[in-house]
Amino acid sequence: MKKSIGFVGGGRVASIILGGWSRAGIMPDKVLVYDVNADVVSRLAARYPQVEASADIAVAAAQDIVFLALHPPVVPDVLPQLTPNLQSNAVLVSLAPKFTISKLSQMLGGFSRIARMIPNVPSIVGRGYNPVAFGPEMAGEKDVLRQILEPLGDCPEVAEEHLEVYAVVSAMSLTWLWPQLYQLNDLAQANGISSDMALAALDGMLSGAVAAMRESGLSSERVQDLIPVKPVAAEVEAFMSAAAPKVSGLLSKLRP
């Protein structure tokens, strides 16, 4: 973690990654964060003493490894500001869906030392699943980047064309899974089970549920039918019917 790190964008994703590094006790020696909202950066700097607030995007962009932590709509406007400041031996890690490595390189005037990653929230506790795709000029830098990302959790190398699918499956899906899990945790506590015990039950149930999907040899219908009592079957069916077109539509919008 001797490489200097620059974040262009100091929002949720930057906070997740910094939180994961901090929890692992291996915060990089030098971390600069730039954001158009100075208050966002000030809050990060207050939470993580190693973080330096950068008022100049050029300074953040001049570090060894630069994380592009921006929402897709603003990427085209920001990249030209990075181009004259990226070091020739730097690495740019884009955390945004939609823009391919080829397109990013084109918008950066031919700079090609680029990787893309789709992070998810559990990275903040070192339990993330963060698929990564590397550009053709990254062969010699893969191990260095993996060492920096390893404290966040699993970072499998995947085909770039699958990154947007992972953005929905492993990142955004938590927006509809977590409300259910928190509701179950609340129910357990209201009926005499401690939060620690309830979360242990949920943890075991979720990991076991995926194992059953993978290892039982049964169809999806037969796996789900192994539970005899389905108290919210109608509501689940209604939710799934309503969610399917929205999720498919979201994926279509995210695709390059």
C-alpha cells in the first residue's frame, strides 16, 4: 500500500473503499480525495485521518492509482480534466458502469492503463464481491492492483462485457434484499432473540441458501418448494412480477 491514491469523487463508493481499508488496518500512506462538494470530502477526512482533502482535481488525478468514483452521467464532463494530469505510469480504476475501457481510453486521449471494477457495499467490512476487468495495458499491474483491492473482499477477474450485469446482481440487488433482512432482524429482536443471534441465523441461512441453489441438483422450483409453508407467496409473486421489468430496464440503461 505504498502507492499514492487519488479519488475523483468522494461519495458513497469512496467511503465504502476507504472504510474497507481502514477496517483492515492497511490504509495507503497517501490518499487524496477530490469532490465538487467540499463538505463531502471534509467528512471523509474527519473520519479517516490519513485522507487529505484536495481542492484541485488535478492533484487527485496526479497520483499513482486514481479511482474514478463518479456517477456515469458526469463522467464525460470530468475525464477531460484528468487527461493532462494523469502520470504516464499511473493506473485509472473506473468504478462506474456503462463506460468501457476502450471508451474511457478514447475520452482520455489514448491513456490506456485502465481497469474497471463494480464494488458492492459489503466491501466496507472486507466482505465485498467486486468483479474487475483489466485493460490490455494492465498485464504488469494486475498483481499490484489486486493487493490494493484484496482487503475489500473477493475481486474476481471477469469479462468486461459482464460488469453491468454484476452491477445489478451483486451491487444493486441489496436495495431490495436488505429491507427484508432488516425486517426479519427486527422481528427476531421483538420476540426475544438478540440482534447478534438473529444476524448469525440470517448469515447462516443466506450462505446455505446459495449452497442449496448450487449443490442440491434440484431445479429452482423444487428447491423453493422444499419449504412447505409460504406465508407471503402472493406478495412475493406480485413483487417479482413488478420487479422483473424494472431490473431488466435498469440493466439496459447501464449497458454501454
